[in-house]
Amino acid sequence: MNLNQMSLHSAADGIASRRFGSEELVRDCLDRIAAREDKVRAFAHCDPEAAIAAARRADQGGSARGPLHGVPIAIKDNIDTQDMPTEYNSAIYPGHRPSRDAACVAKLRDAGAIILGKTKTSEFAHLTPADTANPHDVSRTPGGSSSGSAAAVADFMVPAALGTQTGGSTIRPASYCGVYGYKPSYRRIDTRGVKSLSVSFDTVGIIARAIDDIVLLDRVLAPSQDPVASPARPLRIAYCETPFWTETKPETRAALSQAAHALASHGLVVEPLSLSPEFTAINAGFFTLVAVEASWSLAAELANHPELLSAQFRDFVEMGRAVDPDVVQQMRAGLLSCALEIDRAFESFDVILTPAAPGEPDPGNGLGNNEFNRIWTMLQVPCLTIPGFVGPNGMPVGIQLVARRGADRLLLEHGRAVAEIVYDDRAHRWPSN
């Protein structure tokens, strides 16, 4: 196996035990990028010479700097990096160099990670997509807005990458690309230095090929002491189709059904959960709330460079400026009601099993439907994409687990247990890469 195919935690162990060096790993990743980037188009910026120089310094540094010593990680291009351009996929910011790293990037560097490059995003991580292709079938979308991060990880260009999520921008592309995606609880990972779109929902996410990689990165980025002990009883899982079930395709319905059956057959408690009509209302209001907050966070860009915004994005921000404040307050009241309802549900369940995306990725490079992500992002709860299913066109299909806000470590622990069962019982094999 080439080193670039290793999981992040295995790569970190290999470097720490000196079975191989950081430079060997980084060179394998760069070779993969050189071989595939013209098709996948995952990176907005990658400097091979700088990456190799950083890897050599890691190898020559003696003792390990931290748990990620010498391991390459990619960063979504709406997250600031001091030594690389951060352009937000915007014509306003060509060659833009931030004065400092985002807080999450600084933590990765402090843990010894090597920042391999910046991955492509839609314009300001929202509507206008990047040109990134799905590595399983380059005629299809990897999903957005963390398109480059998901594609780079799925194509073995890098072991893991940071993304962000305001609606479904980590969970959905992870499903489309057949990898793990983790959207933590709101503000669990410091968002300073992330270009703001919607201050109430913006969340730094993690994309990787193994759940242990996400656990490792979560410990680096959010070294909190939230509980991790599993209950001394069978895991209780709420099977939630959500009010948007008509948006699902047969492959997602099959994946959820197969997963629920496998979990129940292994002794886990799986029971249905229905959501009140209020969830349909807050889902419908999502774009209005984001538009309002985007009109604040991007006011300078709209005022000074309106001609350099895409027409779609400009119209979206201007729509936000026109929303009546009373409408916003009504939506926030609905959000509070839904948050209380979900919190009550978690008195009976440990996690919620629900769709990650409507189905396989669509042809083209559109962002994809985030119908099954918005409500959870708005409720600020942690979410996890678990891959393992394949649709009729041989493309990945994931499932999603959701936990109570603040129960991130428990979500990851339960996610590992669920993934082991799903992988043992899945009916399909992965497509060849």
C-alpha cells in the first residue's frame, strides 16, 4: 500500500515509530495529487516544494512535536492560512494572504501537522460551486461547499482535511464521496479566522477516511472534557426519516433500512422518531436566516465590490438586507421550540439515525440538496456521516448520526460501534478507485 492510502492515525503512528518519514508520506500524497488533480480539481493552492521542505524539517526535528507530527492535512479555502493564499473562491480576493492562521490551523500546526494545501470551496462557502469533481466518477459532483476537502480525502491525496458547514457542507460531501464527515457541536472548534457567512451556524468540520482519524483531530482541535463513557445498556437509536423523506432516492431509503435492520439484529434498540411540523417551518426559513446574517458578514464586499460577486450571491445577500426583523424573531422562536423538542428526544435516545443526503451524487458539479442537514446545523448539534453503502450507479451513499449538543465524544464513540456493525452487514462492495 502506498503511504498516501494510510489513515491519518496510522500515518501518525508510522512517523512516530520511525517506520517511515514525513517526507516519504508527503511525497506519496503529492504524487497522487500530480496524477489526479487535472481530473479531480480538489486544490485551490498546493506548493509541493514548501510541503516537502516542511516534511524534511519534521523529520530532522528529533522528538515528535505533537500527535500529528509530520502528517499532511488539507484546509478548506475559506479558512485563513498565513503562508498560503486564502481566496474564498471569490474574484474579490485573488492572491489574498491573511496576516495570521485561523485558530484551528494554528492548533493543527502546534500538534505537528503539515498543511499540504488549500482545497476548493464554493464562493464564500455558499451558492456558486467550485469545479471540483467526484473522484469516484468525475462526471458527478463531490457535493459542496467543502467539495475539495471531501474529494481530496476520498481520492487519497491527503489523509484528512478541514471543511466547514453552515447548512450541509461537511456531512453531504462526505456522503457523496464515501468518507467520514464530522460536524461538531456549534463553536466546539474555534471559528476565528474562518470567513463568516452565518454567525449562528458556521461550524468547522472534519473529513477523513477513518473514524479514529476524526477522534484524533477532535482531540487536537477541541481538547474538552465532555463525557465519553458509554451507557451500560444497549445503545438506543432513533430512526428518523424527517419530514423531508419524499426527497430521498431509493438508495438512501435502502441504506437507512439496511442499517436499522443490522443494528437491531445486533441487539441495539432502534425505534422510530417523528418530528413535529415546526421542523418543516424552520427548514423552510433556513436560507432566509443565512441571507440575513450573510448581509452582515459580507457587507463590506457588497458595498465595495458588488460587481465581483456572482449575480446569484449578490442577489442572495441583498435579499437578506430586506428581511423584516420580526420575521427573523419568529424564526428564532421556532428554532428554540425545535431545540427543546430534540433535547427531550435525547432523554429516550442516544443518537438519531437519519439520511446524510438524498442519494447518490448528482451529475455535474452542483452543491447538492442539503434538506437532510439544515435542521441539525440550525439546532447546533453534532453530526457524523458514516459511509459504507453504494447506489445503483456505483456511487457512495452515506448515513448520518446525530447526537445531543455537547455529546460529541459520545457521538464518535457510538459512531464507531454503528460503523462496525454496518460494515459487517453491508450488502454492497465499494466501487474501485
